[in-house]
Amino acid sequence: MDKAEKIRDAMMSMDVDALVMVGVPSKDANIYYSTEFLSHDTVFYLCTHSSEKLAVPNMELERAIKESRVEDVVSFSKSSSVLSELVKGLNEVCIPREFPVYLADKLRNEVNVKVVKNPVLASRECKGDKEIVMMKETTKIAEGAISRAIDMIHESKPTDEGLVFEGTLLTSEFVRTEIETHLLKKGCFSDGTIVAGGRISSIPHCTGRGRLFPDEPIIIDVFPMNKDNRYYSDITRSVVKLWKGGKKVERIVSMYNAVLDAQHTALSLVKEGVKCEEVYECVKRRLIEKGFDAPEKGSEGFIHSAGHGVGLEVHESPSIGKNKDVLKDGMVITIEPGLYYRDVGGVRMEDIVVVRENGYERLSTLSTPFLL
């Protein structure tokens, strides 16, 4: 099934006869997915049950004709007039919730307008073979970046002042720069790479700052976008540079073992037809059985969902949490249990897989030791 068919199927399921979208493809995943035209300028897209049309600025017309998957491409000089031409002959159109209000008001002068959840979101949930190949490429690059970071930590010398790598104190900023430089050289972009060590790693999305120390957990969360194909990956590893050891390290190791067990058990459930909530509850139950906390509300223990969809956005549907979402063949998801305690820090493990009819296909295969 091609993209136009997937979008139309989603439209039919929502009783949508005509869909109008506007946005900048480099910033709007739904527009880019629908058109496969990458531009930094505003474009307009119309999809009905029998046709598609893409309207681009005059200067982009030639390139859009060559690069977009949409065959009917027109140009405009003023965005104020393009909507009238686009919906000519239609009685009613649907617009997504994120449609600009001022343009929606103009559109209402031309046709009846109905606001709906964007059908393209549903179209994007299940990836085709081509998309999965592209995500495999991004994942391989992400794994290389994580390997580089772990090698640096492994090769560092533990001291009371912190980890020392090649004569320099190792910091979150230093390791993050190495990760993002690797990604950039391989054609990927990453904003917000997490290298969080010590107690600050107990804040799940804290990017990390300052010196890294031995005998403390270090969370490395890398989620790059491939600049060529725009698809993301998302992988997390946690490590400890062992030095003196002790009870704190023993506790961190027990956290890691519990997280890894919860991840493996959750992955064993992943297949088409399984409820996302079932996977989430499995993670929660396993961590509680190991003696850890999983509060409904709170800031310590297992305090987030068990994963999420990945694609043209790093976080997209489905959410592996308390909801009614059901796994479908072709969905690309992460499974990422974690434990967080303010007195020792956090541990998280995240892998990315493709949901299949009778199980799952791994995209991330990186095996790393926890104690370095």
C-alpha cells in the first residue's frame, strides 16, 4: 500500500472526504510524510478520495515536480490566494487541529470547514519496508555514537576528582560533543543528547552537565534524525565506571538487573494485537516484584511509560503506557524501562524494534557491559 492509499484509508475511517494541510515540511512531519518534499518554506497539500495536489512557492516549483511523490504540483506567489484555488469545487474540507487559525478563518469563507485529528498520524503508525530500512540505517549510526561514548568512559581513569580521559576531566558536555560530532559526520543531527551522570541522572530527561565520576550511573540516550531521510532512532544505555565499589554500586547494579529483566520480559510480549497497556503493566509488575517502586504519581522509581513509537518524529504513536492503543504489524517502537532515585541516580535501557505478526524484529542490537 502506497502513502496515498494509507492516507485515504485513514481518511475514510474518520469519515473525511477532503483533507487540507499547510506547513513547512522540514518542521512538520505530517506534511513531509504526505508529500516527500523537503522544503523550508510553507506548502499546501490537498488530498481527496480521487486526487492529491501540492502547492509550493514559485521558486520551488521545478524542484517539487522532480522530488515530490505528488504528481499534481502547482505554484503560488501569495499564500493568501492559494487556498481558494486549492478547494475550488469542494463543498466541505477537513483540517487538522494544528491548522493555523487565521488561514482556517479564510478557508471558512470558501467552504464548510471541519476540524479533525490529523488522519496522517494514523497513516504514519505502521512503517513500510522502505521506511524500516531507513530507520535501520539511522539506528546503526546511533549505535556507533553510543559505542564511542562508552569507549571513552571505559578508557578513562577513575580519580577522586572525576573520570580522566587522555589527561582531561571527562564531563557530560565533552562526551555529548563527541557523540554529536560522530552523528554529524555520519549524516545525522541530534538535539538534546543525554549524557547524565550521578544523582542528576534521576531526572529522566535531564541532558546532564559537569564532571562524570566513577561508581556512579551514567545514562546515555541518543536519538538522532537522519538528515537525508528524516527518520529517527532512539537508543539508551546505562553504564558505571567501576572503581571502589561499595553498597551504592551494589544498589545501582540491582537497579540495572531489574530494568534489564523488565525490558526482556516486556519484549517477549511484543507482537501484533497486544495492548500497549499490557506491555506497560508487565514492566511495572516486574520492577515491583524486584523490590522497586512504580507509583501512579511520584518522582522516584519507575515513573514514565514503557516506550513509544518512533519515525519521522522521535516520539510518536503509539505510547507504551496506560491507554487503549494496540500494537500493529509494522509499528516501530521502543521498550525503555527505567528506575530513578535521587540519592543514587537513574538507570534506563532502551531498544528499538519493529512489531511483527508473531513477535518483533530488532533494529538496535548493540550489546554493552554495564560495569566498565
